[in-house]
Amino acid sequence: MPYDERLVAPMREELTRVGFEEWRSADQVKEGIGKQKGTTLVVVNSVCGCAAGMARPGVVHAVNEGIKPDHLATVFAGQDLEAVATLRAMLSDIPPSSPSMALFKDGEIVWFLPRHQIEGRSAADVSNSLKTAFDRFCQKEKIA
């Protein structure tokens, strides 16, 4: 059963106010990952304490500094059931995890941060992990 929308609305807003697009349906996930060129960060948002204490604050900090992905999207575990299931099917070799973060480049997964690498770390640690991935995968082509 999905969580009450009144409970999750502030948690959604924490990401949407910094530019994340919400994907609530399977079609939005397929369209977003399958047809967008460049890099796309998808955050699997969650109501758990590590999402509030480390994951969302770390993501917000990372996307507000330096290099960042071309596209930012979020699905909400326990709420956007169809969207989360579709994303997880695209990550079939990776066990389900929420919160978590997946970075895609031209529709292919290139980096993933599961819950067990978020729990017990600070928001700054999560931000640094993201910024390292952004530096590696999101740099723009240099024109000679």
C-alpha cells in the first residue's frame, strides 16, 4: 500500500525544488532513461531515516555544485510503485535498494549507490560520492 501523499509531499519537494523531475509512471521511466541523451541521475527516494539524514541532503548539495548530470529525476519507493518497479527491472543485476541513486549515460547504467553505502555515512560523504561520479561520467566533451 502506498504511503499517504501528505506524508511524502515534503520529501518529494526536497528534490523537485532543486530541479528533479518526478517520474511516477512506467512510461515516464522508460521515456526518461531510454530516450534522453547524456547523463541522467535517478534518485530512488524513500521515507526512511537515511533518506532524510544523508541521501536527500547529499544529493541536493552535490547537484548545486560544479559538474552535474544533464537530467535529474526521482521515483519514490513505496509511493510510485509502477515507476520504481520499472526502474528496478532496468537495474536487474542490482538488488532493490531505497534510498539509492543510479547514474545513466545514454540510457546505460554507469554508476550506482545503494542504501548500504548511504547508511551510516554523512550527507557530505554522499555528496562527495556523487560529485566523484559526476566528475567521471558527466564531463562535457571538450571541443578542440
